[in-house]
Amino acid sequence: MILLSVQNCRKQYGPEPVLVDITFDIRPGERVSLVGTNGAGKSTLMRILVRQEEPDAGQLAVHGSSRIGYLEQHPTFEPERTVWQEASDALGDLISLGRQAEQVAKAIAESTDPEEQRRLGIRYDHLQHELQHHDAYNVHYRIERVLEGLGFSSAQHDQPVRQLSGGQQNRLILARLLLSEPDLMLLDEPSNHLDIEATQWLESYLVESEQTLLVVSHDRYFLDRVTNRTLELHAGTIDSYSGNFSAYRRQKAERLEVQRRTFDRQQIEIAKIEDFIRRNHYGQKHLQAEDRRKKLERLERVAPPREIVAPAMAFPPASRTGDIVLRVEHLSKRFERPLFHDLSFDILRGEKWGIVGPNGSGKTTLLRCVLGLLPADEGRSMLGAGVKVGYFDQHLMCVADATQVADAIRPDHKEFTIQQRRDLLARFGLVGDMAFQSVGSLSGGERNRTALAWLAASDANFLILDEPTNHLDLWARAALESALRAFDGSVLLVSHDRYFLNQVCDHLLVVEPDRFRVIEGNYDAYQFHCKQRSSGNPAADTGRAGQAQVESGSSRGESRKGGDGANKSAKPRRQRKFPYRKALEIEQEIQRREQRIEQLHQELADPDILRDGALTRQLKAELEEQHSCLPALYEHWEEAVEFNT
């Protein structure tokens, strides 16, 4: 059975077509991701699938009994309705069915005609069957579960929709779509406006549900966990890949290698033929040359490799700073409620810190207090010697809308010619006449890359970034990750992109109820800490910080809220069992071994390898060796966290 079929779909706005020859099917149970660069036409295709736009050519067929649900990006609500009323509308049919059952039961009780009672009884049994089949008796629980998972507290259930922020309204429309349970759910950036906790809840909800999905998302962890098939939209056409985003990347690399070899071989052959024709067109071999010319005309040309090229983002080398780049001492700030209290930590030269926490927890406020853009209630923050800050504001205020792009990135502190500016913009994917457009005319992703180019031109040695991946496609995010990893200065950033945090950061400042906790390591290390804590391992509650609301055994301080004497009552630490190694080095070795184990499992599933007995035995022996090393590495890592902090 095919839920949705698209055949030879075409759409064109200007001189160049957006969609050229789109053909694909979606079957029940498939969880499909639609990936492509910004401007590739993903949102256009989604609007065509829900009939908000019509294709210029081609056919679109939906199975007659199937319901399609679409996550709108700009929802509309009746302002006086409450959050609960809007969410329960998605289950209106079930609620109506329950009322019908109540009315029929009342009619049975009031009727004295046996024949009418028999007829009503049949009707009541049918209604009860439908209610049980659709789990209608748990309607209120289902609504509460979805609203809570998406960040709506019980107190907000009776709140009028008009009082919600734009992000909250988007989360409410997502809740309504999840509750309606369509046969095919089309989700365009579902994790927008969600913090990490809500995104993880949404992932679990979708994995447990039976809905067929078509998802557009730039969250690579989300795509890896939720999807099992990938459609790549590039140059107006679709390529299909089996598996999630990680599987797509592997298959894409393999296909590109084959495409390059095939294309290069044909180009070499074509060059030889053209050279022969050119040399012998008027000579004794002109008949052979003419024959080869006709052969060349009939030749079916191999398409160039279907390669998506990421912008080559880069930041200039950073000037040297003092050992301590940023010192925060006893910083406190509150508005209607406390955001952070008595927070202290140090960022050392070359470190890359990420701040992680739920929406509204004060992450952006902390950055603004550190920068002196917002006064703290108590405490202070100090920049180290020789520190020059570059601040990327998530609202992109650093580049004025009315300014030409090439002028918007021009720094005040040095001479920067127009050619140098254009070269810098090109490294961030802004080429050609885009340099002379106004910033306000750019798309969200283009404005973001303009702001990053401005940051690169500032020659800062300490980058402070607030949601730098907003509006960036998957390839631009990967380019930014590489640029920040290669940057030899210091970084402090806020992001909800877990993959980005994992690739860039070596420390995390985690916002938790009534405290901040510092994790030495990336997002994987933080997840490992969380798993260890949930399993009751006390070593997982360690981290490094200054006098902050963190749990740490470090010489750089440790306390919970209002508790500076934690070290005095701490138990003596045990003796070392393993030689000294940095915790981060051990984490990297664990990650390498786990990746090798995954690779070995894939190799041992290959029929060609299994036919080679010697190679199979060799791979199995290596697999056992890799597995046997992990327990000691885990124990060594726990010891390193305890002793090295």
C-alpha cells in the first residue's frame, strides 16, 4: 500500500525551476527525512504535498483512506481560547463519540420499548468498540502528556492562547498535530522553538507512535533517532537512501566516489576523442575523425557527481591572551524569578564552552551579563589580559538590515578592501552579487552567514555565540563546526543543537534546577554523566567549576546553592588505580573503540566477508578485544574525572 505517491513533479517561480522531476513514494511505517541545502525547495515541496500550492506539472496521489497532517510554521488561533481547548480540538471526534455513547446509554435507560432497547444496545456496543479501539478513555491523560512533554505546565493549560509567545504558539500547534494522529504526518522543522529536553521527548514520542512521517529538520540527532529513510533534494531532483541521516552520509560518500570515477573516466575518454577529431579533421584520417564525431554525438553523457559543496568557513588565527580568558565570580541575576545565583567559573585560553539548559533558564541573559550589556544584580565578570571579544547575537543585530552585505562586515579597526571582503563572504557561502544586496533582503540562513563573516573580520580571540546555527542547513552547520574546532582562540556558546555541541565543545555549563553544573567534555560526556547518575553512580556528579552551583571535587571550587563548605565534609578520595590520563583523552579512546565495534558489526554482516573464514575469525577476534577493553576504560574515565578535576 502506498500512502503518498509523487510522480514527475515540477515547480518553477523565476527563470530557474525549483523542482525539476520529483518522483517518490511513501509507504505505511516509513519515517522519511527530507534533506537539502537552504533554498533547495524543501518547504515548496511540503506545501505542494498538502495542496497549499499546485505543481506546474506532474501528479500527486494520496491513498483514499489516508489523513495527512501538516505542521504549520505560522499558526492561527482564536485568541480567547485556552491552551487546553486548542489541544483537545485535535481529539474532538473522540470526545464527540464519548458524548454520543453517554446519550445512547441514557436513552437505553429511559426507553421502555424492548425493540428500541435492542437497537440502541447495538448502537452502544458499536460506540464502545470504537472508543476502546481509539483509547478514548485516556483522552485527558494523552492531552496532559503531550502538553507537558512540549513544555506546557499545568498552570498554563487554562491560559488564553493570546498570552503565549510565538514559540509557545508553535509548540501548541505541534501538540495539536501529535494528538490528531494522522496517517501521514508532515513535519517542517518540528524542533524549532524546542529546548533539548522537549526535543528528546518529541523524539521518544515519535519513535513510539505508529504514524508515518515525512520530516524536514536540521537536527542531526533528531534525524538519526527518528527516521529510517532519507530523501535528498538537490538541483531540483530527489535521490532516495535507506536508513537515518548517519546511514545517508555513508551511502552518499560511497555513491559520490562511484559517480566521480565514472564521470572522470568518461571525461578522459571524451577528451581523447575530441583531441583525435581536432588533429585529424582535415588530414588523411578525416573519415575516422568524422566517425568518432558521430560516435561522440550519440554518446550518453554521464551526469557530473551529485555533490553538495559546503561553504569553506574559517576564522583567522587568534592573538594570544592570558591563561584565564573569562572569570565569573558570584554572579547573580533575577527578573520575575532568579535565573542564576552565586555563579562562578573560569574559562581558560583555548577552551570551548557550551551552555545547555531549557528555554527561559537565563542562558542568553548570562551571556549579556558577561559582556556587560546587562547589569548583574550581584557579582562580577572579568575578561583576561589581551582578550578581544566577538559577539554573535541570535537576533543578528551586528549586521544592519539597511546596509549592503559587503559594508556590513567591514571592521572599524583595520583597512579591509572590497576584494578582501568579497573573498571573506565567499568563504561563508555568499558569492557574486549577494555582496551588494542589502542585509534585510537576505534569507535567514544568508543573514546568519553574513553575521559569521562579520565575526571572522573582527579578529576576535574570544568568540561568544548565541544560537549560531539558527537558519543554517546541515552542510553549513558542519562547515561552522569545522571552523570552530580549528579556531585556536576561546569560545563560549549557547545552542540547542546537540550534535553541534558534541562536535565543538570541550566543556558544558549545564543549567539545572537551582544550580549550574560544569561538565568536562562534550555532549556525549554529559549524556554519559546523566546515565551514570541515573544508575546511582556518585562519580557521575563530578565536574569542574569555580565557586558555582555545580558538583565538583576540583581545586577551582565546588558548591551547591548556598553551600561553600561541601569540601569540608567530603569523604577522603580513594587511591589511584590507573596511571594519570586526561578524562577527555579517555573519552575519545572510548568513542574510537565504540565506533570500531560498530564498524566490525557492519563488516561481519557482509556476506562477502563471511565467505572468507580467515578474515571472519580475525574480525571476531578484534571485536572481542575491543569489547574487553571497554570496562577498564570506563573505570579509568571515572577515576580520571574524580582525581583530575
